[in-house]
Amino acid sequence: MSADTTVLGVNEKKHRVAKHLIQQAATLVEFWGEMGDPEIDSEFARTCIARWLEDLPGRDWDQRLNEPRPAPPDPNGES
């Protein structure tokens, strides 16, 4: 490892993995007609996938998925 290499923390790694998973899921939804099950409506798939992924760690959401539900308020008042 060179001196210029940044060592990523565990949380940053989780955020990056979540970002890529969300992007791939959004691509699946975008091309549901070609990649998905023809017996399942694409909007149903979009809703399911968005709900399943909404709790992933990360800061990036793909607009091709439905907006995730807002997070519940923090009981300690922190954001």
C-alpha cells in the first residue's frame, strides 16, 4: 500500500457497497421489461425493491426507485 492510499473505515465501505447495490437495483427496475419477471408489474417491483433497500446505510438514493419512506425521528433529537 502506498503512502497516498486512503484506508477506508468500515462505515464508509458499507456506504459504498450500499450505493452500488442501490444503483444495480435501480437498473433492474429501469429495465424490468427485459430483465424482470413478465408476470410482475414493474411498478410493483419498484415499490418492493425500494422498501427492501431503504434501510441500507448510505447517503445516495437512485431516483429510478420510489422515494424511501422518511426515517423516524431520532429520540435524542439528533439528525
